[in-house]
Amino acid sequence: MKQVTKQLMEHTSSKPMLAVLKIQSLVLYEIQTFFRERDFIELPPVITAPLTDPLAHGVHPASIEYEAQYLHLTKSMIFHKQIALLGDLDKIVIISPNVRLEKSSEAKSRHLLEFQQIDFEIKGGKKEDVYTLMEDLLIRITEVCKTKCAHELTFLGRTLPTLKMPFPRLSTDEMKQKYGDDFEAILSKTMTTPFWLESFYREFYDKEDPTTPGCFINYDLIYPEGFEEGLSGGERENDYETIIRKMDERHMDKSAYEIYLDLAKEKLIPQTAGAGFGLQRLLRYLTGIRTMEQVVLFPRSPREPIIF
Ligand code: ASN
């Protein structure tokens, strides 16, 4: 048997992997139940689209040519979430496969090339709604894992903390001043509870505070114990002039955004707030396994060859 075949077999049939998959199955069930109980409508994901998230950091292009069209593999459901809420839907959630071909030289330990993002959006929602929802969800997931996957957690040597609301909220500006550019990693290592980092300069679609230009009503949820970023989101920009100004500031090519901008101009994009969190990053935190490749059955990683 070839070495690589042996490697694949050992990985897929290992005992820690079985424990991870049991936890993953429970977590997926809890996530879907949690959102359903709160009247979110689950939508199937969009996998190819003429327009996808521009992302704040550069990745290799991932698109396919279909006859006369270029279709991008979805990097996040952001624009589809906003447009889905333009009618009578109020709250949506999508378990969305995202493809981001991270540059291997710049990729962090939390990056995968392909992952599942639980992407949700609330019409008329505010930052506070997202915080309460996510804190409730994380508390529920950790508690359910402790009772229903006690055996697996013990086997993995993981003791999950008892999380309490509200999670701390920290401003990126203040933390940068205090800890320097590496503030996020430093804080993640020192904190013992998940916490919110607030106000990032990034993609145009996150809302800039109209009363304080340069401040943004957006947030990341950071896992403690060095597990780093788990969620990104924000209240959304829906005013046409503001969107155009922010796209110009970011030197964006607007040609792909024709329909999106048309809808914004007609004031049809609703005010919403939302976020997305990665399933595999959550699993890393829950299982205590630090290596991303070890929590995925068939990993697509910027750090190693993709073997199957
Ligand atoms: N899904 C994220 C959001 O809702 C965006 C992202 O993944 N880049 O803000």
C-alpha cells in the first residue's frame, strides 16, 4: 500500500477523528434546532455566483468559466443574504460551503481552503441582537456537548468552561494601542471566555457609524485559549451613496456590482445585521484540538497537499 493511502486511512479512521465527528454531528443538530426555534428560515447555500464577498484580504481567484459567464465559488453568502431579505423573509441562516484559496505564505493556522460557514442575517437587526443570539448559542452548544459528548471530550482530554453572558466587548483601537498589531492573538491567548472585538476597517458592506466616521458597527467573536477568531459580522451599509463612497475608498471595480447597486439605488436593500461563523473553527475550540487539519475528515488546507 502506498504511504499516502496509509496516511489517508489512518487519518479517516483514527479514534480522535471519530470523537470529533460525533461532536460535529451534535453541534450541527444543535445549531439548526437553535435557529429554527427562533424562527430563522434555513436556506440552501449558493455555491457559484457572478458576485461573491470581495473579502478584506487577498486570496487566489476561484472561479469557473461557464459558457460566456464567469462564476465565482462562494466566499461568503453576504450579498445573497441581503438580497434574500429584500422581500418578506425576516431571519435567515445558511450552512454555506465557502472556498477561499488563501495564499499559503500568508495563511494563519485557522484558515482552510474549503470550510462551512454558518451565515445568518436579521432584517431590522442590530449588533445587540447578534451578540445575544451568539452568546446564547455558544452557551447552549458548550453545555450540550458537556452532557451528550462527555465521553468524547474526556477521550480528547478537553474540559469545556462554563460560559456566561455577556461576553466582554473590546475595541480594536484601544487593544491595538495597548498590545500592538498582534493584539488579537495576544488577547485570545490570555482570555478564558470568548469575547467580542469591535470596529474593524474592512469590507464596504459593514456599517460605518454615521455619527463617528472611522468607527464601524461590526465585530468579530474571538475564542479564548489561543483559538482565535471564530465569527465576523456587522450591521450593514444599505445607503447607495455611502456604499459608492466606501467602494471608491477601497478602489473597487464596481462592474460586477451592477444589480446590487441598482437595488441599493432604488432603496430596496433592507437594513440588516448578521454574521457568519466557521464550523471547523468552532470544532477546534470545542475539542481543544489545535491543528485545523485534525478536525476535518477531508481537509483542504493551505499548509499541506490535498490528498483525497
Ligand atoms: N459572513 C460574514 C458576515 O456575515 C462575512 C464574511 O465571512 N466575510 O459578515
